[in-house]
Amino acid sequence: MLSGKRSFTNAIADLQALHPGNFAMVMASGIVSVGLANLGFEVLAELLYYFAVFIWLSLLVLSTARAVVHFSAVRVDLLNPRMVFSYFTLVAATAIVGILWHAHGHVQLAMLCWWIAFLSWSALLYLSFSVLTFLTHEHNVNIVHGGWLISIVGTQSLVLLGARIAPELGPYSSFMMIEIHMLWGLGLAFYGIFVTLFCYRIFFLTLKPDQVSPLLWVVMGAAAICANAGTSLLTGNPGLPFLVAQRPFIEGISMMIWAWATWWIPMLVLFFVWKHLIHKLPLRYEPILWSFVFPLGMYAVASGRLGLAAEFSPLEWISKVMVWIAFAAWCFTLIGFLHQMVRTLRRW
């Protein structure tokens, strides 16, 4: 009886500590599944697809339970400028699941995911900027970190899913095409704002090794998803002449933002070496480690799609290499996750 009570108490405590960034596991699994499917490795892609959907549903249940049982903890997170942007992983994860469901022929479920993601994105966007504007906090650039750019990832994930479901909307498809073109531009504007603050923070202020986290990779991942979303606009049927006229602009920006994402990869590797090899800080599993895997997978998919749009095969070769790097990172991170789960179950 006492052991069961202790297990229940530990489970409730773990629920309170549930990090909203756990949805990045769904994002990473889903985008690697898309990359493997593009290469024709259907068995691996299917395994990751089912894993992503299972984790997404599980996290929805756990997050809802946390909001009910530990509402005060959720409230603290949402009013914390360092934490609130982590909730955009829910938006991106839901959109990624929608993309996977659409690829498997579940169009209605994909549409439902878009609306869930869009409504969540709308609420979180104004909440997060209200927190930055109205609440008392550290009013300097030190509060900026790579996790803020998850808001851009969430914005552009709506573009990716919206481009897929637009043809299914019949007479309303033009409304969706207008919407996702606006979202793409809005995501670029947010990226320009946040990455400027972020670069100032890491290049001109003191940066300690323990402040270098896997969230740094979101800077590259956000740029990669902007490029990927741009190619989705290019390969779809815009319908309206006004949107057709935007294509040269989208082509140029997509190539430029992909180049910017590419520039970041060696820089982020240097940060990794500086933290773990020079300063010898151990590499441990934490939920935000999935935010390292997702950018690799997104860069792989974006490179392949840009290669197809530009009819430039070397970009597709880059995509093939990066898919396997992303898959290796996914396996490594999954091992850390399973090890943590075993330790948690033993503690219960």
C-alpha cells in the first residue's frame, strides 16, 4: 500500500515537471519520417510515423492532465518569457502530425490538425508577446535564447500543412493559399527580429558554456523550415494571379534563407566542440535535445525540396546525407530518452 502511494506521488510530481518542449520529440520523429519516405525507405518511415503519432497523442493527454492538476505550474510557464515560447512545439508537432496523416490519406484528420495548430498558434503568439511587453522581467537581451525561434517553426509549419490541404478545400482553396502566403511572410519577419536579438546576445555579450543548449540549433532549423515552406508555395498551385506574381520573390528568398541555414551548421558544431570537448561539460539527455534532431531533419527535407524546385541535383545529394545524419541523431536521442524512462519507472 505504501509503495503504491509513493509511486502515485512520484507520478504526480513528474507530471508537474513535464516540459512543454517534449513535443519536439514528435517534431523530430515526424520530419525524419518524411525524409526517409522521400528516400524510399518506407519501413523506417512508417515506424517513425507511428511513433510520432503515438507520442503526440500521449503528450496531448499528459499535457491536458497537467493543465488540470497543476494549473499553477502551467500558468508560471506561460508567464515566463524564457519558457512560453516552448509551447510553440505543440503547434509545430500538431502540424507535422497533420502532414504525416495527409501523406497517409487521412485528409480530414490533417485538416483538423491544421485548425488545432492554427488556433493554438494564434493564442500563443499574442500571449507570448504580451508577456514580453506587459510583465515585469529582465528587460535586456540576456533573456533571448534559441527557443524563441520555435515560434517561427510553428508559424512555418502551418504553411507546410496548409499547402497540402489547400487543394482539398474546393472553392475555399484560394483563401488558404492567401493565408499561408501571409503566414510565410510573417514567419520571415519574426525570424528577422528574433535572429537579430539572438546574434547580438551570443556574439557581443558574455556566453558561458552552460548557456549553450541544443536550442541553439533551432536558429538553423527555423531558417530551414522557412526555406521548406517557401518551396511548398512554389510547388503548389497558387490559383490567384496576385500570388503567381510573388513566385520570383519566393524563389530568391527561399534560396537565401537556405544558404543562411547552411552557414549556421559549422558554427553550431563549433559551439558543441567548445562546450563538450574544450570545457568538458557532459552531454546528458534532456527534452530539449530533440530540438537538436528536428533542425537536422528539417534541413535535409528542405534541401531535397529546394533541389527539386531549382532542378539542381547536388542539393538532393546533400539531402540524402543529412537524412541519415538526422536519423543517427534521432536514434542517439531515443536511447537517452529510453534510459531516462527506465530510471523514472524504477523510481516509481
